[in-house]
Amino acid sequence: KLYACLIITAIAMLLFGFADAPLISLYLSDNGSIGDIALALSYGQEYLAIMMLGLIPFAISQTYINTIRESGQNLVPMIASIVAVLTNLVLDYILIFGVLGAPAMGVAGAATATVIARFIECFIVVIWTHKNTNKNPYIVGAYKGLFIPRNILKEVIKKGAPLMLNEMLWACGMAVITQC
């Protein structure tokens, strides 16, 4: 899971890094509105550049969270998500509007708050998982070697590829619907 998430994250970062303007432009239109498309694109690029930093902790935390949930434990992922949402909410207010002595950062503040919340969520689930090996025995020795036996990898790909393709097609479909 971790390898797959990190590979997908790397691909996404390359895509967002090199095709940010065309991708953001898909969601912008000036169909008679009084908004400034160029300004919106600029804000979108600024937001995306900062948000890309949060993709790595997001990928790691999602890997851990899904594994924790699959082992029947839902409380810690829920707490981590609640803490992340509340952190994001508070930091959005502080960093967007510049309260409590912080500079008013606007769009950059919103993105920064989200990235910080992603890191906090990641730290909560990773630290909890490694500190509670009695509840998470699968983590013991998980990073002793980075090799995956070929027969296991073959089975994972064989069984997981159709599901991954389905999820990718669904995500693409939702993106197209949103764009329309």
C-alpha cells in the first residue's frame, strides 16, 4: 500500500507541477461572470504549489489509516481526522485573515493550514501505530527490508489492479462532472 500510494503521489506531484495551469483552467470559465479568470488561475497555482507539500503526509496517513481500519480499529483514525479538521479550521482563520499576530496570507494561508493539518494527522496515526505494536503486530519489522516477495506482489497486482482501475475511472468521471 505504501509503495502504491507513494508512486501515485509522485505521479500526481509531477502532473500538478508541470500541468498546473491547464488543469486549473479546466475549472475556470468566464461565462459572463464578473470575476477575474487570470487572478483565479494565479490563486489556484499558488494554492496548488503549497498543497503539493501535503500530498506526501496525506499518502502516508491514508496508508496507515486504511490498514488500521482494516484491522478493526476505527477510533484512532477518527480522532486523527477530527484533530486534523479542527486544526485546519483554526489555522484557516488565523492564517487567512491574520489574527493573533499572524500575517494575513489569504489563499497561501488556507493551503498552509491544510498542509499543517495533514502532517498532524500523519504524525498521530504513524506514532500511535508504532507505539501500539500489541494492537498493530503487522508493523513490527515492517521496515526492516523494502523487498516484496515476487509471488505476493503478483497476487496483490492481480487482485488489486481491477479495483484500482475502477477507482481511477470513478475519480476521473467525478472530475469531468465537476468540470462540466
